[in-house]
Amino acid sequence: MREQPTFLLRLRPVPGVDAVKALRAALKKLLRQFGLRAVSIEIEPPYAPPDPAQHQPTKAVAEQQRTIRSLSRELRELRRGGAR
């Protein structure tokens, strides 16, 4: 018998639904009616975008940013016809 594929499915309950009861009912229906058995279930933490105020660039990144700004200033000066 050849290996069957495994599908990854993410579900999110709509407001007002008992998530655990709904999930249990859906899993039972998937197994009984469609022959699809759950092999693992994980609860994902809610997504929270990273806070830019807490982001501290490394020294190397900060140095690269300074170099890029410096080169940008030099390029603007050269385009204007000025020399340093």
C-alpha cells in the first residue's frame, strides 16, 4: 500500500461558536463520512505583528544603514555636480 498524503488545514471559528464542540463534530464527520482521520492538532497562538519599538538592529545592520545613508548623500552631491 502506498503512502497517503497528509493535508494541513487551518480552521478559525466564527464568533459565537463553541470552537471545541464544533471541531469535535467536524472531526467525527470527516472520519465517519469521508474516511479522513485527524493525525495531529495544534492550537496556534493569535498572530501579533512585531512591535517596531522593540526591534533593536544589530551593530552590523546599524553600520550598514549608516554606510548606505552616507553613500546616498555622496551620490546626491555628485549628481548636483559638487565634490567633497
